[in-house]
Amino acid sequence: MPETTVSVTESTTTNPDGDDYHRKQYRTTIPKDLAEFFDMDRETTLEWKVGGASNKLEIIVHDNSEE
């Protein structure tokens, strides 16, 4: 199975009242083989859950397209 990486983007903006707002965003990609297997498109959403072990992740694929 292919591996993917996580990229992190951090930014700070100042609100109109002068307070700083810090944002951290994480991004990853889905391996092409998995995206094709699950027939993913723009209507697909992913539900992320922590698994039973500390390093396990469960991803549930939802096809939200109306047929």
C-alpha cells in the first residue's frame, strides 16, 4: 500500500478588534488506487476515527452523491 505524508500550514491573522487568531491546518492525500477503488469524487466525504491502538486510524468513505 502506498504511503502518504502530512503537510502542515500555520498562519496568524489579526481580528478587527486587534486579537491574533492562530490557525494550523493539516493536509494529506489519498493514494490513487484507493480513490479509484472507492470511486471517490467531489461528493465523497471521509469520516476519520481513532482506532483501538494508539497508532491506528479508521477512515469510513461516504458517497454523498444523489442517484
